[in-house]
Amino acid sequence: MQQVHAVLRNALQQAMREELIARNVAKLVKVSVPKYDVNRGLTFEQAKALLKAAEGDRLEALYVLAVFMGLRRGELLGLRWSDIDWDGWERLCADHRERFCEDCAEDYSPTLRVRNTLQRVGSELVFLGPKTESSKRVSPLIAVCREALLEHWDRQDDEREAAAHWEGLDLVFCTPTGGPLDPSNLRSQWHPMRQRAGLGDVRFHDLRHSCVTLLLKLGVPPHVVRDIVGHADIHVTMTIYASVTLDDKREALRRLSDEMGR
């Protein structure tokens, strides 16, 4: 209902701008505020358990990017190698590339650009633009993400050589023959992965929640977190994705008690 109302309201608002109508009556309609699932983010221990369980998995790099960069499922599946700028990588000597030496790589600042998403529309897989303008973003690739992607490149190179036919779509995360990876197939692979990590019924999308929650726990300013994950509104970052646990509340009240000398 909220989505239908939003579409109608925006359409009528555009009609007002073009002077086709005098009033946007949809703005007079009160629609209940949608309720979102919250408190679904992983703890640091759970996130570490997931990354440990993913070691050696064909999609290990996908889980790494989901946890450390908060990319949406569609953004991950729509990611192309051309979206990754390995600026300065070729200028590093082989030894430093091997060890990801930060000290000797001052000019090396690789980035990842989000500019496509893969979605199922009806019976077809379609590449679309990002969810919002804010979703079109550029993020730096820290060492753990670079390492995971380079290992993934080598693994994909082996698959390319073994395949009788390879679809040249330049996708980072794809089928063993280079084709688009269906979101439903990712879901079926996620379920055994979360079981190995002991995560219960955690959803794949909760990894995005986790990125936001863990960054905020580390004291990262909300506006920086918002830009990392591509939220359009900082309100979304702070009220929907930022989960608060009983331990968080306990620690906050303990600090208040200490400050009051109690």
C-alpha cells in the first residue's frame, strides 16, 4: 500500500509541475508508516564466524564485500570487473602485490564503483541502474577486499579455462560458465553457509545491516556510514539499519552510572 501511494503521489506531483493539475490530492491521504525488521545485524563474533566459514568457498569474496562494504545483493551480482579501478596496482613490484604492502603503495588507491544491479523481472534476469542516486557510489577497496577479489579472479580464471563456453559479461560473481547468477541461486547457497557459521535464520540482506551496525559501533560518523552503503537518507542509516542490542543498552547505562559516581 505504501509503495502504491508513493508512486501515485510522485506521479501527481510531476503532473503539477507540468501544470496539468492544480493540486496533488494524494498528499491528503494518510498512509501508515511501514514497519521494517530491525536488530538483525551480526555481532563482531558472528561476522568473524561467517568469514571463517566462507574461506575457500567459490563465493568467498562476495561474502567479504557484503560484510565489509555493505553492498546489496543486486549490487554484488551486477558488479563487473570493469567497475573496479586497480589504480597503481601495476606499478607495484610483484613482491608488494603479493603481500599487499600498504607502506610502499602510497599511490595505490583502488576503488569499487557501484553502477549496476542484477534483478529478476518476471522470468528474466535484468541489469538495472542502482536503487537510488545515492546508491551510485565509489568506495575504496581495503586490503581484505582486494585480497579476496584477487583470489576470486584466479579462481574464476580456472573456471574460464575449464568451461566449454564462457559468457563474456565481465561479471565478478557469476555462474561457472560466466553467466548472471540468479538471486534465488545465491539464496540457496547462502542457507548452508549460514548453517556452517552457526547464524540460525539470518538473511543474506542482514549482512548489509551488519556493516552499518558494526561501523557505528566502531564510532564511525553516521554520514560516512551512509555514504559507504549508499543510503539516500541518514534517517535510514540511523533508524532502520542501526540495530541496538541489550549489551549496547547495558553498556550505555553502565557508562551513565559511572559518570554519576554510582
